[in-house]
Amino acid sequence: MEKTPSGNPWAGFEGHERVLVARDPASGTSMVIAVHSTVLGPALGGTRMTTYPQSADPGAAAYADALRLSRAMTYKNSLAGLDHGGGKGVILGDPSAKDPDVLRAFGRLVASLDGAYVTAGDVGMTVADLDVIAETSPWTTGRSPEKGGVGDSGILTALGVFRGLQACVEAVHGSDSLDGLTVGVVGVGKVGGRLAGHLIEAGAAVVAFDPSTAAREQALEWAPGIRFVNSLDDLLAGPTDILSPNALGGLLTDDVARGISASIVCGGANNQLATPQVGDLLAQRGITYAPDFLVNCGGVIQVAEELVGGDMGRAREKTERVRETTLRVLDRARTDNVTPVAAAEHEAEERIARAAAERVV
């Protein structure tokens, strides 16, 4: 594995402990690992395999993605009460054409950090892929039960988002009942599809969009009664009480924030805000936004459990706490007259600061 020299090849490194940018000589595949913080413990965060638009420099886009996501993981792990900092991996390539040797090469890159970063699954990665990465790196979670793992992390991710959504409904309406409410779900993969099942079971009507036929078919098994629309524009323009983004990030642009009818936005996708200013715009419109790193922590709670015994009951119990954490953050946002994003970041930073102070002592 060839690695770039240490340093800052692109802007945005500030605040990170280290970033590895590497290329696998055999395949020519580029890879990035960003370690944002290890104050609370080893950095933990998933790896995504994806391509980027050719109009931009794909390598720079992968680097920027890793930086954004690793920082969010620091906040996510802190709010979830985990003894982990934040990190993220990106493999630049088509996830539909994976080469196991590339996954093993990425495992060697993870192993080169000697436990400072623990990887897991993200967009474009499967449990089977993580089993392959684990062949060359012991610091791999999200593996199959046959390989000593806890399996698909989408199960608890969906549960955490659901509990966070209930907290938002209670904060806005005074009760967490979903009866009579319509939820627009964007993306019905392993998180969005399971979330739709929780919502329908709780009495909500669910309207959804996903371009994948396979994802729609699977979602109908998890969530009988879900209604699909033909386009994302149809969903965003339609009447909804709650908007739940569960696909790739960046859905919430200025135009979307100005146009949606929903009074609550809560979903499992990472980096939902196209720019930080969109959070301010949502607040100005009176829309309650649950930061993704606050509510979508169930998956990382689940994979972190692999490192300490694999007790799924304990992981589920920790995930259930998302509801009370979300209520506390939303109350803090109102009391301090700040956005929920700022309130969540402040709460996460306070825990990290306490840990840092204890290190000094």
C-alpha cells in the first residue's frame, strides 16, 4: 500500500488528529481514513465505498467526505455515551464491482493505525464486505455472526431514528403519538425501510420514494401499507407532517428547506444539511430539525458492542436512550435560543472536554 506523505494535501484538515490518503498499487484504488478525535477512546466509524461526480476531483471529494463524516462521528459517539472518538473511511470505487483484494488492502490500511481507528459499515458496504476487511484488520466491526460480529447495524439505526422522531413529535405536539401524522421517507434501504415499519406500526401514514426496485420490494415486507410516489420532487412537494431523509446526504438545500410542508425533519442519513446555514433556515421557519448525528447512532452503538462482548440487549437498551437525549437537546436549544445542531454539538463537546480534563489530571 502506497501512502501519501504526512501533511495536509487539501484544505479542511483542521481539528483532525490524522488523515491517511492511500492508493492500492495493484488496483489503483484510492482510499481515505480520517481520524477526527481519540479523546474519548479509539475512533470508530464506518467505511463507505462510492464514486463521486467526475465534474469535481473525485479524490478531493472523497477526502472532504471523510473529514465531514469523521467529525460527525465524534459528536455521534459522544452523544451516544460511547467510549469512542470519531473516524471515517472512504474507498473510491463502484460498490457494485467490488474486488475482495481491494477490501483486504483497505483492511491493511486500517491495521496500519494499530487500533486508533475501528472501522464498520456504511454506504456501499455489506456485512460480507466487512468479513473480508476483517481478514487483514482485527479492528473491524459490523461483521457477520459467523465471524464473531453482530450483523446488520441497520436494525438499531432504524430504532434510534424512530425514538428520536418520537421525541421530536412530543416536543412539537406535547405527545409522542404518531396517529394521524404523515411521514415522508426518502430512501427505504436497510434503515429507511425498517424505520417505515416502526412508523406504520405506531399509527403513522408513510409516503416514500426510492429509485431502487429491490429496496422498494424489501421495504414492503418490513412496512406493509407504505405508499410510494414516482419522484423525489413529488414527495417533497406533497403534504407531510414529518420529513425523514434516509438516503445520501445533502438533501436539505435552501430551496427544500423553504418549500417543505413538514414541521419536523428527522432521519437516518448522514450530512443531511447541504450547508450549515440550512439549519438556521429550518429554525427560522419553525421546523424542528433533529441532527442526524444525534438520532442515527443506533448502528454505531450496535457495532461498538462487538468490541465488549456482543450483547445485543445492552446495545438495544443504549439505543432506546436516544429518545431522552433528543428531548434534552431540543429543550436546550429552546432554552439557549440556538438551533438543535448547535445544542447537540455543545452537549457532545462538553463530554469530550470533561474527558480531556480527566486525562490531564
